[in-house]
Amino acid sequence: MRLHVLLAAAVLALVSSSLPAAEVRVDTDSWIREEVARLVKLMEREKLVTWTRGGTLSLGSPSADVVASFAALGDAAIPELVDLYPKVSDSGKYGIARILSGAGAMGPRAAVQLLRGRSVPGRKWIIQGFQGSFSGPLVAAYRELVRDPDREVAERAVIELGESEDDQGLILLRQLVREADPQLALKAALALAFQKDSGGVAVLIDRLGVATQTIERIKLIQALGTAGAPEAAGPLVDLFVRAAGSVGEDEPPASSQSLGGFGARYRKLPDSARGMLEASYAGAALASLSRRAPRPAVEKLTRHDNPAIRRLALQVLAATADPSAVPTLQEILRSATETSPLSRISDTFAAMVAPSRSEQDPLLAAQALRQIGGDEARAALVRGYDRATAPLKPWLAICLAALDHQPGVDSAIQLARGADPELKVAAISALGFSRSSRAREFLVWLVGSPDMQVRLLAASSLSRPGNGAAERPLLGLLERSRKGPDRQGLSVVALGLGLAGGAPSLRELEALLKDPDASVRRAAAVGVYYLTGERRTYLNPWGVQSRFEPATFHVRLRNEKLAPER
């Protein structure tokens, strides 16, 4: 195919030398029109758009030969594609959108021309073809399309706007949650949630109360966990307890395979399997929320016959951080240290969400005690540490380090110096939670490590809201990160300076707002917000000046920074 196009172009060039200019133009236009029509018919025959029996949309890609042929035709093919779009099948429309998405600057502009034509049929395929591509003209068009009379176009535009990281789009989505009809408001609430913004959480909670399809319920549960809104904890705990109650002893834990086959397959799941799926996702969602007291029924589930439900219940107790759960967690830890059932401790601790085994119970109990904190939880961990055998002991030391237990801090420092990569990562992360001056001094020292990954992990651990001791080493790391391979860590350092810095950090962040890397510019805008509360403008990835709009999780972190230092 590629050879065909190139030969035709060569013949056309030879002919053009012997014909008047006007005649050549007409012949050239005619040939391009015919060639584009032929290539679009090929894409239609390739059936790029199909539907499975279960009602799942399946999308293909234009063949390499077709893509190469359009590349050889260049920009001259774009007007013909725009002209053909309304006249072809869904496969043809989707194929044209895919070709336009790879057609340089002119492609998105042509797509916007089609998107704004309300009489153009099948505009949803343009959005589908450009999915994940967020050029400036496209994002501007999505802002307009969220109120398009074509409901499917409006809903798809909302989804794309939510993924575009467009600050103006974030404001618009918040308005849609309040103003739009229920279905569009739900789409906007989901888009906000996956940007960690809780502006639509009330809509999501209401919908979860009436949704019946498992796939929709799972999506809503995930969104509530991602949004991180404390008000979602109560409904999620209720759902978790209810779903876990339908799970049998032998029901396997939910896995990625459980999610295969969207659509009809979910309606065929037995109640026990549906319960396991919903309990799994509710547990994971609760694990990302802040302190909220769980219902007493959650503690009972730590003794469930199914180890997967026990694991999920322990995760929920860890997330909700209820001190009244300490005796239950201490008993789980005591039983483990007496029987020592652990075989490969690093595997089970590092993969908290791996397929469940009873071996994980003490590890998750220790993690829950760490997250609960306070004197009683620390005392329970110390008793467990004193009795623990070798495989469990280092992980208990790491949990104790995060709770300012000095022997635990000393042990974590030794583990951070060691060779085991899992223990090293866990220890460095835990030391960041400690108020111990020894822990902070060690992390400051690690920022100068010759290992770039260790430097960035230490910088991240130091970057706690209000940790003024971190500013000087982070400024040093910033200077080192301006060139060479360390540049990939500039965003991490910029966020850290925003959380832990002061006036010197603000000057550096102002300079980073002009960095050549768009991700660094955005991180600098976030850092300035953490420091000053100001919403600065920066050049976004599409070359457009954009004003940073904080999501609700940014607001929470800034409030933590303004709170008295730990």
C-alpha cells in the first residue's frame, strides 16, 4: 500500500512537469479525493467498531498500511476526511478520527471543526478516536460540549474533560454537578472523583444507594475512595459489612480476572461472588479515607472464616483508625507471634492487596495499629515486637518507628541502610512519619545518597506538611535535580518545597513556573498554592496559560500545613 501511494505521487510529479498549472491542480485534487475515499473504505472493511454479545464495545486500529498511506498524503487529505466523515459508517468515522489524531496540528483543528457542527452525525466517534489526547483546541471544545444537546456527546466530553487535568474544566465540572440533570451530574461527579476532588461525592453516595448493576456499583465505590471525602466512610462501612455477610468460607478473593467481561457477565455472578467483589472494593476504598469510627460489625469480620474477608476487615480497621479496635488487633498479633506461621514475610507485607492468606493477618494487624497510633497502640506493638520471631520483627520495628518508638527508629534506620529493597523502602517511608530528630536527620542525610531513587524517596518522606527541617536539604536536592537524570525528580522536590518550605522555597518555585517541563510547571503551581494559597498561572502542556485550580485534596494538605507542627 505504501509503495502504491509513493509510486502514484512520483507519476503525478512527472505528469505535472508537462501540464499547465491549473490542469495539474484539478487532477491532483481529484486523485487525492479518490485515494482518501479508497482508504476510508478500507477502514470500513476492517470493522474498527464492533460489539460483543455481552454488549461491550470493541475498537480496532487502522492497519499500518492505511496509516502510512495517509501519512504520505499529508495535510492534503484532511479536508477530504472532514468532508467524508458524515457520510461513512461508524467504523469509517472512528477510523477518520484516529487518522486525524495523528495528523499533526491540523488534525485536532479539523476534529474541532467537526465536533462543533451540531448537525454532524456520530460526533461521539471523534471523541472516542482522540481519547487520551488533550491538545489545547480539543480541551476548549470539550468545555463547550459538556452542554451539547446530544447527550452522548455531552457525557463523553465530561469524561474527557475530567481526565485532561484542565483547571478551567475542574471549575466547570463542579458547576455541572449542581446544575445539570441527574445523569450528566453523575458523570461530572465521577470525573471529579477521579481527579481526587470531592465536589460530587453527595451525588455518588445517592447513586450508590439505588444502583443495582455490580459494574456500576464497583465504579461508584472506587470513585468514593479516590475522592477521599470523609463523608463517604459511613456508607462504605455499611456496604462493606453487608457485602461481606454474603460471602462463604470458600469464596476465592476478588482478583483482576473477576473484573473481566463487562456487561451481562456481572448479572450471572452468584450472590457470594458479587459480595466478595463489592467487599473487596469497599475495603480498598475505605483504606484510602481518613480517620472515621467503623461500625462494631467490622471487628467481628476479623474472625471471619474466609481469609480474604479477614484481610479486608483489617484494612478497614487500619483506615478508620479507631482506638477501640486495639484489643482485637493485639490479640491477632499475639496469636501470630506465638505460632509464627509466617513463611515469606516480605512478600505478604509488601503486597497488602495480594490474594489473601491467614499469614497476612498479623502484618495487617500491625499496620492497623500503626495507623491508629497513640500510647495504647504503641504499647501493643512493643509487646508484639518483644515476642516476635525473626521474620516478623523487622516489620514491627518499621511500624514502631512511625510511632516515635526510639528502638523502632533505630531499627528502621538500620533496615534503611540494608540490602533488602522492600524493607529499605518501607523503613524510609515510615521514618518520614516520625517526629524523632534522629529520624529526620537520617532522612536529610539520605537526600545526599548517590542512589537517585533513594534520594527521591527520602525527599518524599521528608515532605510532610509543616516539616520545616526539610527545606534546606530539599533546596539542595533541587539544585542537583536541575540537570542530568535527576530532572525526573523535580516534580517531587517542587511538591515537597510547597509542603515543607518557606520564603526561600517560594522564590525557587516561582522560577520553576517557567521550567521547560510542563509537569514541573504544574508541580510548582501546586507548591506555590501550598505555601501561599495563591492560584498561579502556568503554561500547560498545550502551550496555553492556565490558572491552577486546587482539587479538594490540595486544600486538605494545605490545611495540614497551616496546622501546628507535629
